[in-house]
Amino acid sequence: MYTTYDTASYLLEPYRRFAQIFRSSLRKNPLAMELGAGRFAEGLADMFLRTSKYVKKPEFNIDSVKVGEKEFPVYQTTVLKKDFCNLLRFKKANMEGKKEPKVLIISPVSGHFATLQRDTVKRMLQKCEVYITDWKSMRDVPLSVGSFDLDTYLSYLIDFMHHIGPNTHVMAVCQPAVQIMALAAVMDEDNDPCMPATIVPMGGPIDPRVKKTQVNELAETYPLSWFEKNFLTIVPEGHIGAGRRVYPGFIQITAFINMNPDAHYRAHIQFLEDKIFNNAAGIKKHADFYDEYLSVLDMDDVYYLQTVEKVFQTYELPRGVMKYKGRTIDLKKIKHVPLLTVEGEKDDISAPGQSYAAHGLCSNLPAELHDHYLQPGVGHYGVFSGSKWRAFVAPKIEEFIFKFDKELGSFYKKEKK
């Protein structure tokens, strides 16, 4: 399957080259770009180029962030490199002497690169120092380093927490809501000094049984062997990860689009209309979204099958039977880590209630350490990106973080008094 996809991509290269030349000639022709028909043709060529090839992993390109009326330069560094993931750090310049909460954002290993959380990072940077997990596509990881599984995932997160140090707040977008709960349970049970200062699972499948979506129903409809037979394939020669069995990104993006094909069809029609009427803002918005949306990564076969089975078929975490290196993950062991769950009212991937279920599972966590926020009018992506994320969701998370930060927060200062 992967070889066929690769071959088709290579065979399209002459047509992409022609489309590039055609688009370039139109853009250099003032008369053509003054006419709606010329802009429409240029838009068709642009659309073909965007949708007919591998889209390379985007860059974060966060050079600065505005706080109030002041613009701060932002420095991005890779602070820890591992086989399957790098840990990135974003920090504002000119902050000498000023302490800010440290926040680790766990990006999902579910098809897209960490840059899908660019808006999440940039907004949290206004008041925090931000770290993010930058997972690699398995087609770019040599087979010789072994497989990636759920145990490896959690081990990486623990390593990252130790590297960043104590009093680190942790956010998880979508799929790693499961991992963030496991992380807190393991580190709290061990009384680890680097356990999360707070945890914020956002729109994730902590207990998919609460309210099932199309994603959950698909996982329940077929046995694990069906997913293995139909969705796993081998990375072909020509890639660093040649020979590795993966769930490829091109299948995942196809699944995402097929969940709501009408919306994507309308978006592309709107793009062509914006081209005709020279709506620069609409054109840029479409291009920015799809350049990000269409850039996807491949998942390791072991991790993919474990996720389908343990998260969506047998519900191991909420049933209290999930294990980490043979050790049972018990959410009742979370006794000291404040929990804020965040959900979107219209989320059709992880429906409202799936994240909220964490509160009932953390039955030994004191009531004053629980909080929940439901954002009206947003779907899955609106939980961590877009205007409502910036205006409503992020301030709620900031308030929670600052309340429970052990150096800056009000909660522990009251306790000391």
C-alpha cells in the first residue's frame, strides 16, 4: 500500500512541475491576475499542488509574542533529543528576573505533527515558559532503534518531566489525555518530586464509553485483526524508516477528511471564490490551515494497535487495568495533582464527557483540586486553537495554573499561612 502511494506521488511529479510553472506564469502576468478567471486558474493550480504531494513537516515559526502592548522575541530550542521525539522549549527574551510557570504541552501521536498546536504554544507563551513534545514520523526513524509503544510513550514523558524539573504544569491535547492521567498516577504514587504541578487533559478519550463518537463506534465495530490487515503497511525504500511497519499518515488524513467531507468540499469551493474575488484574508486562512492539516506523520504499528485495543476497545484506563511495564495504573493514586478537564461542546472526535470522566476516576483527589471547563460553540480543534481558545479557554487554564503553581500560586501560599 505504501509503495503504491509512493509510486503515485512520484508519477505525479511531472504534473506538479507543470502546475508550478503554470501558477508562476499567471502570478507574473498582471493582466491575468486582474481577471477573476486568471485568479481562478491560479487557485486551481495552487490547490492541486497542495493536495497532491507529501507535505513536509512545518516549522513553528514563532518568532515573537505580544503581551499587552509589548512584543517579546521568542527563542525556540531543542533541549532533549530522543529516538522517537524531541523536547522543544519556547521562551520569551528579555525576561530577566521574572519567573513564569513552566508548561509542558503533550502533543498527540495521532496523525499530525506537533505544529498543529502552534496556536496553543503561542497563546500559552504570553504568560508561561512552554515546552512541547515534538514526535517524529516513523518513516523518518530507523528500524534499528526498535518499536514505539505505550510504555515507551509514558517513559518518555517521565524523562521529560525529570529534565524540565519540579513544578511543571502539563497539558495534553486529545489522544494523550490518557497518557497525562497515567503520568500523574505513576509519579504521584512514587511521590516523585517532578510530578506534575497540575494536569489539564483537553478533549481526550479518557473514558470513551461515556458518549461515543464515530471514532469510537468504528473501533468497536471491527476486531483488532481487521485494523491490522487493512491499515498497516511497510515503509518502502527511499525513507529512513524503510522496512518499518506503520499506520501511515496518508490513511489517517483520509479518515479525518471522510469524517466530514462536506466541510472540506465547501472549504475548497470557498477558497476558489476567494481567489476569484481576491479576498487575501480568506486565501491566507485556507492556505495556512491546509498546509498544516495535510502534513501528517506515520505511527508505529505496535503503538497504533495498542491504542485501538486498550483505549477504544477494552477501555483499560477507566476500568483500572491499564499497565505500565507490568505495573497497574490506578487513577485513585492521584492525590496531590490538581486536575482541570477542558472540553468543546461540539467535539465530534472526543465527545463532551469523555475527559470529564477523569474526575470520577480520581476519587482520592481532594474536591478543591478538581475543576472543569466546557467551551460552548467549538468542536475538537476549537478546544486548543482559534479565537475562542485564545479568548476563553486559555485564560481559564492560566487561572488554574497560576492558582496551583507552587512558587507563584495563591493556593499553596494560603496553605503555608
